[in-house]
Amino acid sequence: MLFHNLGKGKTARAGAVAALAVSIALLATGCASDSTGGGSTDAAGGDTGNLAVTFIPKNLGNPYFDTSDKGGKTAVESFSGTFQEVGPAEASPDAQVSYINTATTQGVGALVVAANDPTAICDALNEARDTGIKVVTFDSDTDPECRDLFINQADAEGIAKVQIDEIAKQIGESGEVAILSATANATNQNAWIEQMKTYAASEYPNITIVDTVYGDDDDQTSFDKTAALLQSHPNLKGIVSPTTVGIAAAARYLQTSEYKGKVALTGLGTPNQMRDYVEDGTVTSFALWNPEDLGYLSAMAAKALIEGTITGAEGDSFEAGDLGSFKVGADQTVLLGDPFVFDKSNIGDFDF
Amino acid sequence: MTTATATPNPTPNPQAAPAKAARVYKDYGQPLWRRILFTRETAIIGLLALVVIVSLITVKGFSQPVTLGYLLLDIMPILLIALPMTLVMITGEIDLSVASVVGLSSATLGLLNQAGVDIGVAAIICLVVGALGGALNGFLVTVVGLPSLAVTIGTLALYRGLAVGLLGTTAVTDWPKFWTDLAKAKIGGTTIPVVVILFLVLAIVFAVLLHFTPFGRGIYAIGLSSEAASFSGVHVNRTKFILFVLTGTVSALAGIYYTLRFGSARGDNATGLELQVIAAVVLGGVSVFGGRGALHGVIAGVLLIGVLSSALRLVNVTSDVINIITGVLLVLSVVAASFLAWVRKKRIGPGGKKHGGPIAAKA
């Protein structure tokens, strides 16, 4: 009787087989991680020797964050720490929480996070900090009370300066220039445009900014506004577009128009979007920060926090390997530096 | 089939009749302990226990009490919504709009909080919004007579659209500390969140409703045969309508919890959660065709998915691989059930005589 194959017993048996399979999978992955983890999880949080750094980008499979995490990995390997990259597949506001919680349980030395939502991950980060984990945010900050340091990619002054310098260089420091912005109430862009106007007036008196138009960060609108701009200002020598959507749309218009090579274009763009236009000469140069450096600096800042070299207080300074020395500014923020200028000579080195 | 040997149903209670009609002699041909032990629910609970034990032994950090706390907080919305979803799916219907109701409830709570409404009052309004959302689903399914799959795909888009429309792309993040703390509070001295008590109360309510009331027997009856249930005196449409309203209300409750836990009300909160809920319910042994399933299996199913992903995250498996493992597990569980049904059918001879069955063995 005991060994009769009863109908429902089979279901139980199938369950047992499945259980076994799952357990084996779990065992295998568990063992694998033991051998590669380098025992990093043994160290308790807050240990000054625990150089396990976990990067949590907004989402995985995003070329921008792949590039920044690559920089982070280089940095972590340079100081013989343990690098780890985890994160959600979708950049949804709460998806990072379970990864932060997991890192807390693992007892890593530091978390380097690009926040999807400034508030949703706050409590999880603070719980991590309570156990001694150092938290560095980069690219997108959280509320300041939830992290030890924010690595800012660029400040308004630097962004304004690089764009005006580039356009001035390209048009010979004199002539009419227009601005193609995002939306009329975009906080970042408006702040930059203000700075650009001030900087241009003081440094390049022969350049006049004749117009500011808004492409609403929409490809087609930006394209149409570029066309209208060139019609209404026949003497226009250059366009500055401090938005990645705007600069790509403007470049696309210029590429096929009679203005190609006559009207200069610069602004903020990404290498993948702008590659064609730079290679065929429509655009000479454009600016953005270098995400690889951003990741590198974030990892170096994490190391300085773990080792206690800095506490995150204003005025602290630390060495960031190849990038030199950095100082903590107001609001526990470290500035990466001047934006990076991409042109024909270096665009091939980037893929994001 | 062996139904030929089934005794005619002598029960006078008409509501229990359809459920019993599906049972066959061999269901009673085994002792009670065996009928309890050899079920799909028990298999899932066993699988869960095994995964927990293996994780405790092999996964570093899993044995820390804090892991359990995080795990429960993470799966709480799924646990909550799985309760009414189980009932809906046992009737053979489905509700795909639950995650959108979570989003709508979150957005509503955010707007009311912005307007200065007390969170307690706002929460009640959210529950009403959820109930109305469920009622619309129920109305379209029972009164208009549309298939629930089509209806709730439509309302999935509709409620999500409303939620995002209400708040736009902004997030409401300024909450009274009392409420956000409550959502994460732990039961004194442990790492178990207080919200587990809410879940346990609801779980008991739904378990009693499903397994120990005539209403619950009616739910199974509808799933086995809607017509037979109707002829036996079960209010088919009323039952379904009530279940859709319950699902909407509990989803709204999950939305309130979700919002307070993360301190962030957004229209796109919990996008895609409906599939996690349905996956857990199916894994827990509920048939998508209706008529079978039990709450303890579903709760084990949710916990199994939660424990697996928690353990896999701790060993740094990426989210894509976790999804693959969960998916394979789900497919295996469904395939195993169908495969065993096929085997069982094969084993029964053409004359309806079962080879090597308990009766044959006795003889």
C-alpha cells in the first residue's frame, strides 16, 4: 500500500523533482558566488578595510550607465576592491529598493547609486547607512539627507562656459548666435541660458545672442524650430542647443540643408546621437561630461569614505587616482569638473 | 472515466452539489491524511520549505533576520492582491487591472495629500476609488457579459492612464512621517513588519470566505461549471461582481501601502505587478480554467517567488536571470500538472478499470 502510485502522489513527486532542481540551481549559484566573491561579504559594514563597492545604476543595459560603471570598475580594481554592478531592468522609481536592501544584508562597504526617484529609495539608503555602509550618489541625486556624497557631473557655470567657448571658437568670436532650448520652463536649461548670456556678454562682446527658441525636447518640433530660426535670421552664424534632443534635431536639419558647414552648431549631446554629424563635418564639436570619469570618481569617493579619509564634510579633499585631487563642496557635493568636449578626434572612443 | 463508479450525490444542499459532482470515488478511496498530504498545495509548501532550507545553508546573509523583514515588505503588495485574485481565478475569471488600480490609488492618495486631506480620510477615498474600479470591471463582465480578459485589459490601460493623467510625471513625496513610519514599522523587537498583521487578518477573512462558507463553495461551483452552478441556485453574476469589487478594493489598499512604504506617489507605481500576482496564484495551484485552488497554496506560491528572488539577489544573480528562473518554475508547475493528468488518464484502462489501483491491490 505504501508505495502505490496514487494519482495525487505523483503531483507531490513532481513537486519534489522541481524542488530538487531549484535547490541544485541555488546551490550552484551560491557556491559560484562564494568562490568569486572574494569573501567580501564576510566583512561587516563600516569596516575601513571593506572595499566592496556596489554600483546600482538607474537600470541595467543602458549604454550611459554601462560607460559609467566601466569607469567605476576600473577604479575599484585599481585599489583592489570588489566591484559589483546590480540593478533593475526597468528604471522604475521603487525598483532599486530591493537591490539596496540586498546590498545592506550583504554588508558591502559602499553603495554608488544613480537614483531613479529622489525620495523612494531614501529610507532604504538610510537603513544601509545605519549599518555603516557609505552611500555615494552620482548622475541623479537623492535628497541630501539620504547619502554621504553626491558626485555632480557638471555645474551650470561650467556647462554655460564650455558651450559659449566652443561656439565662439567655431564662428571666430563674432556674429549672431541663437539658442535652441528644451521647454520654456525647463529649470536646468533656463539656468544655463542665463549663465551663457552673462558669460558671452563679458567674454565675447562681438557675439550677440539674437533669439532663444524652444523645441520642447521633441525631435520634430526642434527640427522645425531650427528651420524657422535659419529663415528669420539670415545672418545667423551659430546655434547653441543645450539639450540632447535639440542638438540632434538641429544637426539633422543642417546636414541636409544649404547651411551645412556655414552655420555652426554646438551644445550638449551624446556621442552615439552625434557621431554621424561629427564625422561628416556638420558639427565640429559638442560637449557633455564623460560618464566613465563620473563612475571612476564616484568609486574613488566611495573608497575615501570607507577608509575614513573623508567624512563628506565641506572642505574635505581626497585623491581620485588618474583624475587628480578633489574637494567636497557645499551640500556634500563633489564636482567632476569642466564638461568634456567631443570632436572628430575622440568621438570614436565613446559608446553611449 | 471512473465517474461511472461515483455514487449519486445524496446531499440536499444544492450549492455544494456541483463541487461534489466533479469528485470521483478514488478521492474517497484514500485516507484523509493522504488526501491532505498529496496535493499540489502541499507540493508547493514543500518546495518553499526546501528552497528556504537550501538558502539558509548556502546563501550568505539569508539567515539574517533582516532578510525576512525586507522580503515581507517587498512581496506585501503581491500577497495582498493574491488573496482576492485567487477567488476571482477560481471562478474562471481573471483581473489584469489590479496593478493599474494600485497606480490609481497611489495617484489619488498623492493628490489628496497635496490638497491637505488627512491620510486616514484619503485612504478611505482611495479604497472607494478601488471598489468603483472593481465595480466597473464587474459590471462589464457580469451585466454586459464581456469576457473578463478583454474587459480588464481595457481597464488596465484605462486606470493606468487615469493615474498618470492625475499626477502627470511628477511625484508626491511630502508625507506625514507618522504614516510612512507606520508602513515600515516592525513588530516590537523583531524584523517582521507590522503590515503583516493586516495581511494575516485579510488572509483569514478570505480563507474563511473561500473554504468555509456557502459563498465560497459557490465560487468553486462557478469555476467548474457556471451553468450547473446557476441551476443549483448559486448567484453566479452576483458572486463574480462581489469578487471584482473585492479585488479592486484590496488592490487600492495595496496601493496605499505601496505609496506610504516608498513615500512616493506616482501614476506609474507598480507597473507590471499584475503579472507577478497572477504568476504567484498559478504557481500556488490555482487553475486558470477555474474550479480548483486553495489559499494556502497561493500564499506559499507568493512566498516561494519572493524567497527565490531574494536569495538569488543575495548571490548577485541579475534581475533578468531571476525572471528566467521564476518563469521556468511557473511553466514547469503548469506542465507538470497537465502531464500528470495525461499520465493518470493513460493509466486507466479502456474498461474504466485502473491498473494497480488500490482496489485492484486489495483484491
